[in-house]
Amino acid sequence: MNIAMVVTSVLSLIAGVGIFLIACTMMSSNLESLGSKKLKALFAKTSKSKLVGVGVGAATTAVIQSSSATSVMVIGFVNAGIMTLAQAATVIFGANIGTTITGQLVALGMFGDSAISTSVIFATFAGIGAFVLTFAKKDRVQKIGGIMAGFGMLFVGLSAMSGAMAFFSELDSVKNFLAMFRNPLLLVLIGAILTAVVQSSSVMTSMTITMVVTGLISLNQGIYITMGANIGTCVTAMIAGLTSTKNAKRTALIHLIFNVSGVVVFLLIGLCLRLGGIDYGWLFTKIFPHAPQIQLSMFHTIFNVATVALVLPMTNWLVKLVEKIVPDKQSGDELRGEPRLRFVEEHMLKNPPVAVQQIKYEIMGMAKLSITNFDISADLVCTLDGKRAEEFQRNEKQLNFINAALAGFIAKLLKSELSERDRIYLTTAFRSITDLERVGDYAENMMEYAGKLTDAGAAFSEDAKTEIVQLQNMIHSLFGFVMSAYENCDKTSLKKAYEIEEEIDRFTARMAENHIVRLNENACTPEVGAQYLSLSANVERIADHYINVAKTILIS
């Protein structure tokens, strides 16, 4: 045995796996970024039927080449209330079908012996994509170049793996060692562990196809390893779910139960086949003769489609099961009243376009907290009833936490590969969270004015209270148009928000004039009047900060 050849083959195998992983990441991130605008609309269609949900999951995963990315999107949409858990389940089922596309592409790339192989032809896309990335100026064209380069690199990595596997297949010692692993359960376990290590079922399936084609393992061995890969691919989501929201835990659990169910069923079928003197390898060799790459890739596809057909009718039951396993009881943070981010989680950094959308939901949630606190403070200065003071303090603590935590998350996300549009949005998001935190501060000032009135045994006049209620209604109207503009990038709503903000400016000016009249008529005292003027100035600044949030749509 030539030690140098063995070392070279091992290094080639490692290099091939590395290139393949990088290629998958390149394709996934660029495809996801390029199609992120349309994904929300596509996912909204899952409400029509379970089959539509499966179709959306399969199509999305086939396009972005990552079932993990699809799962993260699903969790985000469930958290944001866009999708129910049952809809999320059907999308995850479809994602398992969509992820088989990579195996089919790899199988296609392994044809061709005497002539130029399809693998070499596809690999040329790496060079073409690299040229596009180097010379293109437009962000969209660069993304397309990244997709092409990633696609080509899949087959560069595949060639490196194939070369290494071919060398090992010539060594009787290696083949004899691998031949000892015949137990289906052991092979499933090996597939699950290796997939958990490389964190990609696509890589594991592609490596297994290469091992079968080169004769390093039998087709039947490859089939059971591929089954195990379907379980191993759930590990990342399960780990992420341990520290995530209950919806993330439930979604990850649905994925795990779904994949394990399929493996159990196919293990039982395999046992029945063995009792009949045949196995999966014999069966698929008969169905797809003389093409081991097609035999394994087709098993992978049939396995996932059959599992979906089996589990889909039981979707509602499965959702109820995971809801019992992960009940609706409050988390420890919620029970302690500890602030937390509700839509953004660290594992989303792996999928920047999804993370950007989740940041938007977090900011909108922050805006709702700010308007709630404004309402509490406006009501308090009129009624001097402090029954909601504790709620105000919880909200203020949450606003301050979101301001700091979300800014830190955005800073990390800006280091990722982002489209120019998303990068610009994130720079505006920094300002938006600061604006909303300032709204909370002004509402806190108003609470202090109420405290000073209570301490002095004073109160605003009825006319002053009426004006405060009118101003409060105007802020609410402004807030509605600001949120409509921000959520939907609606310039018509922005225009109306500007009009209301100008009306608020005029109204607060009249409030000051009316106060002077009441002061001359001895309807209020100078001390009370000072609180009143400060309050009107604070509300005017609140309107300005809300407008700043809406104006970000002109930049992003």
C-alpha cells in the first residue's frame, strides 16, 4: 500500500467535502437572497390546503437548496403569526421532498465515461460564475454569478470525492472493513451521526452516492445510510430549538418525528423484504438497472415522497402531539417578567434574508409597545389613576432591552453576505429602534408629570384634559399610517402620516395658546401649566420619532 497515495486520497476526500459544503452554502445564500421578496407571498398560499403547503415547501427548498433555511423561515413565519403550526408542518414535509433535488443533480452529474462527463460540463459553471462575480457591478447579477459558481463547485467537489472514493475502492482492506457494516440499524445510525457532524444531508447523500458508484459500499448499505441522513439533518434544528421559542421547539420536533416515522416504516418494509429473500438493493437494481447513482437518488426521492404521503393525513394529530410535548405554559423568562426578543434568534444569522424579515417584525412589535406606553401615560395624566403603572414599567424595560439586544443582533448580521437592499434596510433599522426607544422615554416623562401632579394635589383642567385626549387620538391616527407605511412600504400612507404630523404641530401650538388664556383666567396654576406645556412638547417629539420610522421606506 502506497502511504503517499492514501494520504493524498484522504486529503482529496476532505477537500471535496469542503468544496461541496461551500458550494451548498453559496447556492443557498444567493438563491435565498435573490428570491427573499417573493417568499412571504409564496408562504401565504399555504393556507389553501395541505397539498399546497407541501408544494410550497418542496419548491422553496428546491430553489434555495437548503431544507434548514426553509425550516428557519417556517419558524419565523409561525412566530410572526403569518403561518399556523399545521401549515408549517406541511411546508416542512415538502422541504424533505425538495431537498432530494441535490441528490438527483449529483446522480445526473455522474454520467459519462468515454465522452466528456456531465460532471465536467456542470463544473464549468464554477468558472463562469467566478467571472460574473469578478466583473459584475449590479448586486442582482452578482447573486446570479454566486449561484452559478456554487452550482459548478458542487461538481468540482463531487469530482474530488469520486477520485478519492475510487482509490479506496481498489483497496481490499477498506472494502472488507466496510462490508462488515451490514446491520440496517447500525447503518442508519452511522448515516445520522455523520450527517449531524457535517450538518448537511445533501453532502451525506452525495457522498453515499459516490461510494456506491465507485463500489466502496453496496447499494443496500447506501440506502440505509441515506435513511439515517434524514434523521441526522434534524439535529441542527433540534439544537437551535433548545434555546428558542416554543414554536421553534415544536417545528423542530415535527421535523424529527416526521423523519423518524419514515425511517421506522421503511426499516419494517426492509425487514419484510429480507424475510422474502430480497432487499432494497436488489429491488432498485431491477427497477433502474446499470445506473447505481440513479438507483440511490431515486430511492431517496421515493422514500421522502412516500413518507409525506404517509404522514400528511395525520398532520393535525401530529400538531396536537407536539403541542402536548411542548405545552403553551409560559417560559421561565415570561414567568419572571424578563425581557426578551420575540421574533429574532441567534440561529437566524445563518439565513440573513430571513433574519432581516424577522428584524422588521421585532421593530413592529417594539412600536406597539411604545404606543401602549404612550396610551398608559396619556391616560394617567388625565385620570391620575396609577393602576397600569406596573405594566408601563414592564413595557419600558422591554423597550430598553430590545433597543440594546436588537442593535447587537443587527451588528452581527451586517457582517453576513447581504443584498444591497437588505444592507441599506439594516442601517435604517438602527435608527428606527432608537426612535422607538425615545418614544418610550417621552412617555416615561409624561408618567413623571402625572407623579408631580399627584404629589402637588393638583390636576389638569377639564379643557386641558379634552385637548390631551384629542392629541392622543391624533397620535393614534399617525401611528396607524406610520405602521402601514413601514410594513408595506406604502408611500401613500407615508404622505398621510406627514399630514397628520403637521396637524399635530399646529395643534400643540394651539394648546400653548389655550394654556395662556386659561392662565390669565386663573383656570390653572403656573405649576400645573408647566407640566402641561412639557407634555405637549413631548407628544410633538413622539410624533417626530414616529415619522422618522416611516421615512425609512424612502431609503430602503
